[in-house]
Amino acid sequence: MAFSRYTLSQEPPRLVADGLEVELGARALELLIALVEARGRPVAQAELGRRGWPELNVDVNTVQAQISALRRALGDERDLIVTVPGFGYRFAAEVETNGLAQPAPAAASAAPMPSAPPVATAPPPAFAVSASRMPQQLTPFIGRHAELSEVLGLISITRLITLVGATGTGKARLAHEAARRLAARFRDGVLPVALSALTPGDGYADAFALALKLPADPARSPLDRLLDGVRTRDVLLVIDCNECNSGALAAQTIGALLAAGPNVRAIVTAGAPLGLRNEEVVTLGPLRTPEQTHVNAILAPEYDALRLLFARLATLSARRDRQRLPSAASPRTLAGSAILAALDGGAMPQAAIDAAVLITQLLAGVPLALELAAATIDHNLRSGEPLDAAMARYAHSLESIIGPRIETSGVPHSRSAPITLAFDLHFARLDRRARLHLLRLAMFAGEFPRCAAIGLLTACEPPAAASAVRSGETPHETLHDTSNAMRDAIHGDALADASLDALTDAGLVEEVDSSGQWMLQIRRPVRHLARDVLRDAGEYDRTALALASGLPVRLNAHRKRGERAHIDALDVSDLDDLRAALEWSTQCERFETAISLLECSAWLWTRLSLEREYLQRSRDVLAGVQATATPRRRDEMRLHAVLASALPLAHAPVAQAIAAWETVYELANACADSAFRERALAALILCCSEAGDTRRAAELQARYDRIARTGNARNGGAPG
């Protein structure tokens, strides 16, 4: 059966729009088939209930929920399903019954906007692009099929779709699921772009250029370079705007990008619409949650919130079984795939369903909160506690906490409160080491490699045995202490590695496949909550210092990987943590740390074509140093040297470099630092030669030679 741009088949039930399958549940598809078969005749709600649930007597609300899902899946053609007041619904479209019928062209139902030419299947990418990075999903895609179908339909008629919703409602999951299904339709693939709080307001164009791997062009402004680079691209951008500091600047950059690239499309996740012309907004609310306190076991799978909770439990349990973790299993305990099988088969214990209903209601159907709840319940199941008892205990704990908060008059109830409550309950169930390790890992700004995580965790641990050489120690005692220190280090790495595994198993740390490089990440809401706890515990600055202090070694190790054709996930991870460390060290006036980071990272800023940002961040640190009450001449000298070295990278006029090196020379004289004095003179000689001032270059060369001879004579006359 074909209507408009859709093809509907009955065996198996399937709805296809413009060559793409529309995601719909089995019940919704059965109702659609019933409406289409009626050929415009009104179908009573009771008849639809019997058709979708032949063995049950369902209420009107259940039918209405499936009709709403159908309408959302039809998108702009949702009016094809017409409400007949007081009776039911009818289907208002001509239906062609032909097994060979093809979907009508998209233009037959909705004229595409001039700015959005039809998307066509394209040949493979003409150049290398990074795949859309997405964490390994512990659960299948649940509860957003109507929104997914809406996005897949809109992408053919508009070029900008913004997914809007509260924290933890699954905007990123929906965006990446849609991108995964659409990737083959774009010649240059799908690219993720994160406009984070660390991205400077004037650096949004650079962020897009970095994701698109545009060649460096110092002669042009970042925006001009970006707009010229997207003119011939056929690509889908998945843009994260949830944390950007300036929504107006982000919207302005996205608007200019789409205007310059006629074959560029974007799916944006944000807290609010961008307000751009031709923007289509898809709003995500909570997952469908039962309103009543008791739900029949047969109807339970129809509620997305319940299904997500049980699906997450099934996956966590299955992972535990595969790893053969020790568990005092009870014969009454459902595990692994048996949990979902019991739910779908109507065999789930009623006590477990009742507890799950209460949990989903108290957590307001927020997906992230439900996933955290499942992790806590799974922790209880590991001890062999039956599923219904574990869920009832969690529901009681949640109710005892959230009840007074909701009932207290005058106390605002934040939309993110369910996530906070679920996090607090799960955090309390972790052992002390896992709790502390989770808090420390939250210091990473985004994705991070496993080796960096282990390095941070071990750096924050106090040494178990003193290894310093004490006065009067014998060589045997010193060797013994060194051996103990090595053994402690190996033991610390093993403990950190085990904690990472445990946190990954619980879903608190996620694995990300980034073009073949496996990275780790903590989801943004959990990361923010963990940092708050870290601050309250007085460990925030200590952890931030450990991360910042380890960055020079990490950057040097990554630099030694050699020249690589493409920027990879390690480069982006280093950049995120470097930005965060510079901001923290400057705010805390730990200028020695900030200067060391600037001195060792010039190669990374250059590799990523971010020389302007490198120059600006160096100036920001210098301004902080100069604002202190006590003069810090040596820090100023080092920073002016960083600035002088960065100016040629940013293609500044040579006169600016000469002025900067002259300042370094003056400060080196004031600090009696011969190494920086000779370095400044050598740089001035090169700059003056480049500027054509050969006379001054010769004078500086003579001065340099005198200083070098004096230094050699002083060293030669020193006692041996």
C-alpha cells in the first residue's frame, strides 16, 4: 500500500518514506494498517484497541498515545490522521494498493525549501573525514522512534534541525542515531562538532574548520577560511551547542556556514532554538511513563520509560555474566536477556513492575536518570538479591529522598533533579576507591585516553611507602625503598585499571570508538555533578593540578608519535584538557604551571591551526602575571619569550617580533639570566636580518659574540 511519499507493507509490518524505513513500534504500525485499510472510513477507538491489543481491554489513553506516535512519525503529514470527535480516527489520503507501488516523490507532499535541495544517495567520500564519534551503547535505541522519524523526514526538506530538551533527555543519542542512518546519503559523511564552554567565542569558526580538516590559511580570517572551505562539501554536521558560552555567536557562525555551503546540513543539540531562518525545532520531553501506580504485565512494554529501565538492567546483567563476575546467584533472580524476555512475554513479576513504575514516575521519565537507576539496582543484584526485591529497595530509597523535596512548598523542583538524585544514590553504592576515582576522572574536559586516566589516578594517590633517600641510609636501605616504590607504582596502576573497568561496566565511564582509537568519556551531566562533589570534598584543585602537571609529559609523548596525515582524537583530547588547564591555572594564579603548558604546547596549536588562540591565551596569562601585587619579572620574561615565538606562527609583522624579543632581552638583563639573554639576541639577529636591517643585525651579532666569549672565559677560569 502506498500513499503520499510512503510505502506501507503488512508482511512484515513496515513503513518506508523516501527509501528510508520509519521507526515505529509494532502496535503503532498495526493501528496505521487498520486506518489505511479502512479507506477513509472512521475507525472507532475501541476497534483500534482490539486491533492493537487483541487479548486486552485497553483504555482510550493507550490508543491515543500510539496515535500521537504515528502523527509524529509522519511529520509534516501528520494531518493524514484525522480525529473524529467522540468516535475515533480516520485516514485522509488516497491509498494505492499495488505490490509494485513506489513511494511518491517528496515534492508531491511538501515542496522543499529553496535552500534545501533534495538529498540523494552519494558516492563514497572523496577525501578522508572522521566518522561520527559515538559511545558504545549499552542499550538499544528506545523511546524516540517518533522523533527519529521526524528528523529523518525533515532532513529532506530543511537544512537545519535543532533538538531541544532538558539535560539528560537523550538529545545527543537521537542526533547520532539519525546521523548514523543518514551517513550514506552524504558524499563527505558525518562530522561531529562540539562548541564547548572551553571554545572561545571568536573560535567557533576554528572549531568547524578543525572538524572539517580544512587546510591552514594564515592570510585569511578564520570565518573566511571556513566559508570558502564548505562551498563544495556535501556533509552532515552534528553540532553540540549545549555548553557554548555565546549562543548568539554560535548561531551566527552556523547560519553563515549553511549559507555558504549549499550541500551542508546540520543537526544541532541545544538548550533552546537558535532562532535562525528555516530552522526546524524538535522538542524532546521525558519518556512515556505510566500515570497510574499499577500497570498490567502485558501493557508494561508499551511504556518507553519502563522498557529503558529493564533494557539497561538486562544489558548490565549480561555483561556481568559474560565476565563471570562473582555473584551469589539466586534461583529467583532474572538475569541478562531473560529480563527483557520476561518483560516482552508478560512474565515479569508484578512486584518488579510496580516498583519500576514508581521509579520511572519519581525520576520523571528522564533517560539518563533511569540508566543511573539501573546501574544501582544491578549493583544490588550482584549480591544475589531477587529482581523484585532489588527494585523495591531502590524505589523505597528514592521515595524517601525525593518525597520531602517535592512536597515542600516554595522549593523549586529543577528539571535536572532526577539526574542528581539518581547519581547520588548510585554514587553512595560505589566503594570508596571507585567513588574517588570517578570524581577525579571528571576533571577531564571531554574524551580522554585510558593511559592518561591511569596516569591521573596514580598521580593523585599518596605514596604508600616513602622512597626518598633519608640521611644516613645505607645503600641496601635505599635499594629496598626503590624496590618498594616500583612495586607501589605497579600496584597503583593495577588498581586504577581495575577501577576504570568497574566504572565502565556500570556505564559511568563510556568507551568511544573514534576512527579506530578507543577513548573514554564521562557524560556531561555526570561530569558536572562529580566535579561539584570533588569541590565539596576539597580535592578539586589538587586533582586539577595533577592533571595540568601531567600534560607536558602527555603532550611530549603524543608529539613523538611522528607526523600524521590527519588530526586524530588524541590531538582533540589534548587540546580540550590544555584549554581547561590553562584557564584553571590562570584563575588560581599558578602561573608557573600555565607558563610550562604554553612553552611545551606550541607544536599542538600549530598542528591544529590555532596560532591566534595560542597567542591570545599567552597574552591572557601575561595579563594575569602583570596584575599581581608582587612583581614577577622572571615569569614575565618567559611569557614574553612565548609571545615572541608565537608571533611568527600567527604571521604577525616582523616588527612586532622584534619588539617582543627586545622586551625579553631587557627582562633577562634585569633577572641576570644569561640563557634567555643569549636566546633573545639570537632571535633578534634573525628578525633584523629578515627585516633587511643588516647594520643592526651585525651590531647584535657582535654583542652576542662578546657575551659568548665572556661566558666561555668565566667557565674556563672556574675551578674544576
